[in-house]
Amino acid sequence: MDKRGGKGRQKIEMNLIESKEARTVAFSKRKNGLGKKAKEYSNLTGEDVGFILFTQDGKPHSYGSPSIEKVIDKFHELKQNDSLQNHTDMRKTNVFEAFEDLRKEVQAFKEKALDSEMPTDKHMLENR
């Protein structure tokens, strides 16, 4: 019988990590884990999935299946269709408006990144 002295995987408190370095490491690990789960979800269900994260320094990171641009475009198309149908649900309209504002910010970040020729990794926003 193999007895291990550890307590197994421990729960961590969901509080702000004080150390900036530790916070950066946690962001990277959790971003990768979130990307892995999003990819698994997309593969299992065949649905389009996308998310956008911003570091505290304002650097954008995204994941999209098939691509973040296609997910945003699909969402934008739904917004336009929703406007044409004149839904009375104001919460839905506000969500679409907020998402459109986010889409514009992402485009601005992408253009800024292209202008400054910042090195990008595969998790940062892709070129158009």
C-alpha cells in the first residue's frame, strides 16, 4: 500500500495575488487553462467559442474557435439581426452594445500593436 504524505490538491482562496510576478504567472497559467477548456468545449459541441483577456498592463490576449474575428463577426451579425427584429428586451440590447464597444477596443489594440510592431505570441490577437 503506497501512502503519500501530502494532502492532495488544495483549494486556494480567490483573492487578489499581492505579488505582481506571482500574479503574472497565475494569469499565464489560468489563461492557458481557459484556452484549453474553450478548445475542448468547441471540439465536443461543435460550437464557436471565443474570449478576450486584458492584462493589468492592457495587453490583449484572445482565443477563438474558429477564430476570434469570426466569433466577433457572428456576434455582431446577431446584434444587427436583433436590431432589425425590434426586440423589447433592453438587457439583450445593452449586452450587444457592450460587446460592440469591446470589439472596437480590440480592433484599436490590434492596430496599435501592428503600428508599434510589438512581438506577439499565439495567444495575442491575430492579424486580420
